[in-house]
Amino acid sequence: MVHVTDKGPRRFVLVRGLGREAGHWHTFDRDLRESFASAIVERHDLPGNGELWHEPSPISTADMAADLRRRVWAQDRQPPILIGVSLGAMVCLDWLRRWPSDAVVGLVAINTSVGGISRPWERLRIVGLLDTLAALATRDPIARERAILALTTTGHASNDELARQHAAIYRARPIARRNVLRQSLAAARFRASSLATPTPILLLNSARDRMVAASCSRAIAAASHAQLAVHPRAGHDLTLDDPSWCVAQIAQWLTPSSRGCTLRT
């Protein structure tokens, strides 16, 4: 748990992962606003995703981090709490690593991994790789999104309405397959021999993640002295499977009653 002096509304910056965009947060940003009075919640896409679908994706998390950092500071100078999922969390970790003096209040890293402290087959499980390739090969958008939901969630595998919503997102802002490959390369190349950072980190992990082994979050926690919370039933897309649990963990982490660590202000 951590403590932050209340100096006005908190600013949350949300970053999705590989092939996902702002629209895939669904109710999570609303839940944050409901739990934190007057919270500022921003959803930032990685290049190649969402509103930036027409841009080529960088092949390094360093370039992604530089782009995200530029856009975050251009929008507002208020110190943010970063929340990243999978590749999005890698990008946020790289930001903290490369610009440790930046006024970032804290980072919530969800179901992510780091090369150098976890093995390649832990960072992307074989079953996850095979199912991802099969999903990407599916031409029908609804069938493809249904397959992705079956892979990344435990509570939405048969949710046809959600699959249709995701297919509509894809039709409006299609991600190119080459950008999926470029993002995959960036994720695979992300390595860090040290995760020492003055910025507090909360790790959220899903016990039933079929994409990334749970040991990856434990390894990051050990290397960074971060706090770790594990959801016993959720899949890789934790904020979709149980957004309320995620918000509750973040709220507990930010509670003023704890003095175990102090958030940067």
C-alpha cells in the first residue's frame, strides 16, 4: 500500500496492450471516475492502435515510451498514475526506466512481463501463441473477436454481443497485421536487467492468464519490490473480466491509512 497527499483530483493515464485500443477499456475508466472523486482519466493509444491506427507501430518499447511520454506531458503537466496492460505496461515500465526523474506518481502494471528476468516461454505461453495465430488468421471479424475473447478472458468466451462490439471497433479503426507483428517484436525485445525505480509499482496478475505466465509478475515484484495482487479466476484481460476488482486493488494501494511506501507527488 502507498500514501499520496490529496492535492486535487488524481490523473490516471490508461494504456492498452498488443492490438488493443482505448475502446477496449469498456467500463473500467468509468469505474475509476466513480471510485475517485473528480478523477481525470485519459485513454492513450499506442501508435498503430485506435485513433493512431494509421501510424506504423514502433518496433521498440523505448520508441513507444517516448511517444507516450510526449503525448501525456503535452496534454497536461499534472503528474499521472500510469495504468498499463501487457505491452502497455511494458511501455510504462520503460518510461520509468529511461526517465526516472519524471513526476510520475505511480504505475499499475497488469499481466505483463520483462525479458531478462523471465524466460521467453513464460512471457508468451505456447498455447497463447498458437491460439493468437489462429485468431489472427480468422477473416470474419466477429469470429476473430470471439476467439480473442476466449483466449484472453474467462468470463466472456461466449459473449457474442461483446464480440460484435469489438468487431465494430475493428471496422472503425482497423489494426494492420504488420502493426500486430511490429508490436509483438517490440514486446519480445523488451528487456531490463534492473527495474530499480523511485516510482511505486502495483502489479495486478491473473491466475488463469493463458497468455503470460503468472511467474512473470512474481519476477517483476521481486526485482522491483513492487506490491503484487493476484486475481484467482480472471484471464489475461483482467480489466474486462473484473474491472471492479482492479479498481478496488488500486484504491487500497492508494489508501492514506498505509505508510509502507509513499507515492511521488
